[in-house]
Amino acid sequence: MNVWLVMLLGGLITFLIRFSFIFLFGKFDIPEVARSALHYVPPAVLSAIVFPELFLPNGTLDLSLSNIRLLAGLVAIVVAWYSKNTLLTIVVGMLVLVLLQWLS
């Protein structure tokens, strides 16, 4: 029972924190500098999640051709550059990763 209570309270607290920013964002006039800076948050967070997986697969820097995650990431970058399609980029990147894992 304690686990469920902790999960429910954690979810509620998370919801209230996020909702408060959404609710307050419409009530106050946010300076243009802060508003433009907020546009960089999603790419920064995504980079913080993805780059360690690509460059540090075993906890050490690996820029070699044997790093299949880096190779799949490079293919995904090329697909993203040309297609500008997020879903296609993810699908192709994952397919290349699975194929390279299967081949190695």
C-alpha cells in the first residue's frame, strides 16, 4: 500500500508542478528573452539524453567504426537533414541500429 501511495503522491506532485507552469505562463507577461530561451530547452534535453548513448556506449568515449550506436546515429542525422521528418528519422535510425546489431 505504501508503494501505491508514494506513486500516486509523486504523480500528483509532478502534475501540479507542470500544471503550475502552464497555468502561470498564461497569467504573466514573460520577457521576450526568456521566451526565446525556452525554445532551446527541448533540443538541449534531447541532446543530453542521446549524446551519451552515442558517444559513450560502455562508459568510455568510443568514436570508432565498431560503435554501432554512433553509426546508426550518423545515419539518422543524414535522414533528418534531408527529410526533415522526425518519425522517419527515428524509424530509420532504429532499423539501422537493429540491423547493425544483428550483423555484429
